[in-house]
Amino acid sequence: MPQKGLKLAYIFAVLNAVIIGFSFLFTKVALGHAGPLDTLTYRFAASFIVMSIPVAFGWVKISYSGKPIGKALLLAAMYPLGFFTLQVFGLQHATSAEGGILYSFTPVVTMIIASIFLKERTTLLQKLCIFLSVFGVVFIFVMKGSSINLSNMTGIVLLFLTCLAFAGYSVLARSLSKHFSPAELSYLMMGIGFATFLIISLTGHVSSGTLGDFFKPLGSSTFILSTLYLGIIASLVTTLTSTYILSKIEASLTSVFTNLSTIVSIAAGAIFLGENITVYHWIGSFLIIAGVIGTNRLGRKKAAGA
């Protein structure tokens, strides 16, 4: 594997964690102007329209002929459709803190699924480092006074299924990277996400007689800017880079980077919302970073010794 390509993949992995960390802030802003499904519709409209421009002009070549399109459609069903749909309805029955705790287990779920379907192998030390990063996230939430309330079982189950959806996406995307370019997979996923959420959102508004509410958020420049960030940066850019990352780094090692977004969201909250950073934030962040570095450094040593 070329060292340059590997370094770029790690840079993209960290960049994605930063982008996703800030996306929580922009999502809060967008949801202040529109409902969850409307926000998702505009989010994927932005990403699909922006990517359609270079495709239409031929700057980006897209071809699905002779490729496993069925598996690609399954990928889109996992992410963005499955992931965001489960997340939206899960958060209606559970708290955002519970969502954060459960989402932190994504690397563990990915490691298990990758070992089954991709035959990826991780050493005991790598497993311990993955669990260390998960513990860092859980530690922060628990010290904030958050916990998982088993009475919210419907929400908990749905939020856990988001872990499965994202883990399944990571594993399948790594497999499909041999057949599709990052642009081809991303364009298909963004298009399906836009079309599906648009149909669901408009159907809901028409049936309830609130079609005017669908267009109302467009009168807010704050909503538009938030949606552009979520659609272009947090959806399109991260999908493109994630596909590239998964073509270079094992899914079980890539997924641990998702927990870095917790650190970024803490920093964003402190900078833009004036939220306090305490000792337990620093301790949890250290554990997360140590787990991410340990997992991937050990992964490189294992590859070098193979």
C-alpha cells in the first residue's frame, strides 16, 4: 500500500471526525427552523445538487454499467436512509445523551461485523484500544450525569440499530470500493437519500395540509447556511472521503475515528455556546485519543510484521 495514500486516508479520517463534531452544532441550529425530515430533505438536496454539477459537465465520470448495483443500493439503504431514519425516530423516544453513548459503540460493532464478513483480524491490544476510546466517550457522558434509561427501550433499540447501520455501511463500502469509485458511490447515496426524504417529507405535509411549512425555512439565511454545511460538508465531503478511507484502511480501524467527533463537539460547544470544559472532559478526551492512536499504530505494526 503506498505510504502517501495511507497518510492521506488518516488525514481524511481525522478531518471527517472534525466535520461530524461540528455537524451536531449545525443540526441544532437547523432543527430550530424545520422538522427532522424537512432538514434531512434539504440536507441531501444540497449535497445531490452540488455533486450533480461536475457530473453534468463531465468533470466527474460516473458509470454503473456491469457493476454490483444491488449491493450499492443496499449500501444506500444502510446509509444514509437507515442511519438517519433510525436516528430521527430514536431521538424522539430517547435523549441525545443516550444517542451519544450508544453511538460510541459503533467501533465495537464494526469490529465484530468486519471480522465476520471481511475476515479482518484485530489483536488483543487493538481490541483494548478500541474499548478504551469507547470508554472515554461513555466516561464523559456519565460524568455529565447522563445514563441510559431502560424505560426508553424503543429509543434505545432504534439508536443501537444506527450503530448496526453505520457499521454495515463501513464494512460494505470497503468491499464495494473495489468496484466503484468514491464519486460513484457518493452520488448514488446522495441521490437516493434526497429522493427518499423528499417523498416522505412532502407526503407528510400534503396529508396534514402543511405544505407551506416545508418552504418556510428557506426564508432564514441561518437555516440555509446550516443546511449547506450539513449537506455539502457533513454529508457529501465525508461520504467521498469515507469511501476513499475505507479503500485504504480496514473498517475496524477506521470506525474508531468516529469517537473523535465527541471531542470536537465539546470544543464547538465551548467556543460557540459558552459551555464549560471540566477535568472529566479532558480525561475522557485523552482516553479517546489514546484509543484511536493505539488502535491504528498497532494496526500499522501488525501490517508491517505480516
